[in-house]
Amino acid sequence: MTTPEDIATAHAAMAQVPLLARIDHETCRIERLGGLTNMVYRIEAPDGL
């Protein structure tokens, strides 16, 4: 399950990548994926970035 803290972490990481920083957070879908050692997220944006 993706928590609000997971989404905030993903948004902070996205802000560090120029291509991802321009994605509107309100229109993207973020899902935390399973991982034993790393935090992995799936990000879906309406414009396909």
C-alpha cells in the first residue's frame, strides 16, 4: 500500500530530476512497488513522461 509519506518521498525525488520535476503532481499516479533494499516507485503521468 502506498502511504502519503511514500508519495511525498517520491515527489521530493522527482523534484531532483529535471524531466520529472515538470510533471504536475496533481495529475500523476504514484505507486510504491515492493523491494527488499531499495524504495521503488511506479509513476504514471497523463502525458506519458
